[in-house]
Amino acid sequence: MKSHLKNFGPGLAVCFAIAIPAWLLGKVFPVVGGAVIAILAGMVITLFWNDKGVCDPGIHWTSKYILQAAVVLLGFGMDLGVILQTGRQSLPIIVCTISTSLILAWLLQKALHIPGKTSILIGVGSSICGGSAIAATAPVIHADDDEVAQSISVIFFFNVLAAIFFPMLGHALGFSTTSGGPFGIFAGTAVNDTSSVTAAAATWDSMWHLGTQTLDKAVTVKLTRTLAIIPITLVLALYQARAENNGGEKNKAGSFSFRRAFPMFILYFVIAAIITTVCIHFGVPAAAFAPLKELSKFMIIMAMAAIGLNSNVIKLIKSGGKPIVLGACCWVGITVVSLLMQHVMHIW
């Protein structure tokens, strides 16, 4: 324990120190969010701090293991029963938007010659839940910190655009102004990150004096979308392990190992969600799990600080054009499919 603290403590402390103001600023500017602020702060700091010395092991440890622990704690924010019951209406839309984003990411990765892991992260982040999906996927596909930082930056850019323009788009398209349901489904299925989903939904509520109708609907739909992390990360884990096996990277014996392929932190994520569901079923208030959800958010911010510290911002800027095009195509594709599906289903 002492040796681990000695090796990882200094770097962990640096990430913690960056995460505190980033977390607080994220509360003040929820559309931006603490994770983006932390990763940007880390990038700026590393421009002036090239040799991290004793802090380096702890920074790398934070970017990997604190990130995985944060994903596990996300599970405590999910009552599976409520999500599945309330999200049934939006499930066909969610399936179609996720499929659209992943297919577009795959096609454009081939057409534009974008690095495979970056395109996976942007596709998954666009289709499921932004930073949280990237956080869950990155360890599974062994993405490096530059790839994670690139993906987070692209997702953030389109998050801000969605939060600002979607309420205007909803009004122009003639969404109901007496019920928050239709726009809530739109925000929950077409906006990727929770912070921007809540920002867009809250704006619609305030525009038409709907209380929290839109916000409640949007957040529930968004949580239903988040469940897609589980099957997608498992499929990616199997694909990654197969690729490594065929390439002889890690499994020198030449046999596929499901146990090695299975990302255990995703299993713990599922267990956490089941624990929450069972406890709420037996009368434990959902608010009891709020501190764990908040801790999860803070740990993601810490991990993003570490990723920022490990990222080459100049390299990211030089290589940023194609990933932004990919993110834009995924974003537009999801928006169009969400609107078409809602129209076909007579939701608006």
C-alpha cells in the first residue's frame, strides 16, 4: 500500500488539484461541464510542464483506473426498472440513432482515413452519452490519451451547438409547446452528453413554462440510451481481443480468451445498476445514491485532467479537421434520424 501511494500519490494529487476547480466551474457552466474544463486545463499545463518526473506514473494510473472506477459508479445512477418502463416509447428511436452513428463512423473512417480508435470513440460518444461512453469504451479498445482527448473535444463542440440551437430548431419544426414529451424525446435521443441534454430540455421548459416536463422526459430517455454502453463495449471487447489474437499482440498461445476479453469494470457497472434497482424496489430512496453519482462525475473529471496532462495539444490541433467532420456527420445523422422516427411514430 505504501509503495503504491509513493509511486502513484504525486500524480494522483496533481489530477485531484486540477479536478476540484474544474468540478466547481462545471457547476457554474454546465453546458461546458467539468470534464471538458479539466481536459483543457491539463492540456494547457502540459505545454509548460514536459518532464513530469515522479508525477508521471500517478497521472497514467489515474487516466486508466480512476476512469474505470468512475464508470462503475455510474451504475448507481440507474434504476433499470424505471428506465426500461419509461424508455419503451423511445427505444426504437434510440436503436436507430445509435446504429446510424456507428455506421457513419465506420464508413467515414474508411473514406477519410481517420484512425480507427478515434472514429470508434467519436461514433460511440455521439450515439450514446458523450464523455461517459468514451470513458467506458477507451479502456476496452486500448485507446491512448491523445485519441481520448481528440474525441472528447469533438463531442464537446457539438454538445454546445446542440444545447444552443436545438430549442430554436424544435420551435421552428413545430414541436408541442403545451407538453414537454416530444421535445424531451428529441433532446434525449439526439443530444449526446447529459449536460447538454439537460441544458436543452431545461431551456424548452423555461421557454414554454412547462415546469420540468421536458427535463424529466429527456433525462429518462438519456438514461435508457446509456444502457447501450453495455452491449457495445462487450462487442468491442470481443472484437479487440480477436484482433489481438489474430495479430499475435498479446495472446501468444494462439487461443482466444473470453475472460481476458471481458472488461470486468463493465460487469461491475451492471452489478451497480442491479443493486440500485433492487434497493429502490425495496423502498430505498433514489436520493440515497446521489453521492455515488456525484463521486462518479468527479472521478471522470480527475481522469480527464490526467488525459489532458498526457495529451499533445499541438498534435491534436493539426489532426483535428477530419475528426470534426466525422463528428459533424454523426451529429447531423442522429438528429435527422431522430426527427424522422418521431414523425413516423406520430410523436410530433
